[in-house]
Amino acid sequence: FDALFTDGLYEEIGGNAIRCAAPIKQALREKGYTFFIDSPTNQIFVVLENDRLEQLRREAQFSFWEKYDENRTVIRIATSWATDMDDVRRLIELL
């Protein structure tokens, strides 16, 4: 664990995740999605209509976070060191 915080390694590894999350967040804002939490990290918490959630589930991976209300659900989209910009573009197209 200590090695991660030596010589900027943690920031270097996490940098890609943050860079990949930014355009997804921007696209969600532009498309009018509601954020449950406006996180400055690689984790994106967004509210989706349940029927839209089912469509997206067939094409993308994300985590269930919690029920927002009867018709909407909060999901967590997370990018990582392994996410590339092609993944980002494909997800934005699906949204």
C-alpha cells in the first residue's frame, strides 16, 4: 500500500480513470441526466429511468447503487486504469 503513494504512482495510475470519466460526465450533463452525487472522481452516480436502465444493462457494465424512486434507479459508472477512449465513446453513444 505504501508503494502506491511513492513517487506519484497513485496519481499516475488513477489519472487515466479521471480523464476517461470527464467526457462521460460532460455527455450526461449535456443530455440532461440527473446526477445523484456530483463526484469529482472516476465514479459517476446518475439517475436513470428504469426502462432505460434495462436497455443500457444489455450493452454496458455498471453497478446498481440504489432505488431513487418507483420509476428511477441510481447507477454507478466507474472508469479505471484500463478504460480507453473507445470505451468512453461507445458508452456516450449508448446514453
